[in-house]
Amino acid sequence: MSFNHLPLLSVLVISLALPARPAPQTGTSGRNTVPPAVVDKKPAPPIFSYNPENRRDPFKDLFGGKELREKKPATGLADMEIEEVVLMGIVRSGNRYEAIAAFSDGFPLTLREGQKLADGFVFAIEADRVVFRKTSDKGFPLSRPKDIIKEISPEERTHD
């Protein structure tokens, strides 16, 4: 036997091994009736659930749809976030610089290096910019602090 006839032989063996289809049944009226068609029912998709086992559910909103802290009027620098600081100017006091910033209601205050804010602190004050170091975001500490620079526009700068 050559291997060229092997595919034909395998088809013949497979067709002989399959069971024959049953003949249509004859009803009481004498006519041939066809058995009802078999409907393939697909299984319902599985319902997934998460068992936290005393751990936080990673699919659940951390804040429950709410902000962590409610917006309230800032009463001091420690209540302000870096994004809320409006830089109005920079002045020289002796051999160091101080920044003039505004509260959300426009009331001015003085910023010095090292002063704390709600989400960071004043890292450096230079002649034309203030560098803030952001250490937390929405109450959660950042793994790596982020520097935010706010500059005085060239039109607002005055030269000594």
C-alpha cells in the first residue's frame, strides 16, 4: 500500500465508523414525520464575583463617587492646594526672595521657602519663578514628589 492513498482510506474509515442517521418516524396518519430540530443552547456566561478576603476590592471606587475632601474656603496657606495658588509677584527682602500669592477670594499673602500647603510645600523662590514640591494628591502620598513651577510673566517682571 502506498502512502498516496492514505487520505482517501482515512475518510472511508471515518465514514464507516459514524452511526447511521435514524429513519424518519411514521406517525399514526401514515405520513413520514421529521423529528423536531435540536436547538443548541449556549450556556449562560459565567457571573464573576470577587472575594476580597480582607483586602480592598480593586474594582470599587476608592472615593465612592465623592471627592476626598469637600471644597471649603481656604482659611490659611495650609488649606490651599498648589493648583489654587495664584502667583501675583516676587519681591526681594534682604538677600532672599518672597512671593506674593492670592487666596481664591483675592486676598494676598506672602510665601517663603519651606512653607507647607495642603498637598506640598514651597521648595524654592527665584527672581522670576516659584518652585512648589507636590508630595500628595487628594490626600494620598505620591511615591515620587513632583515639582510644579509657577512663573511671573515677562510683562510683570521688574528689574533691579
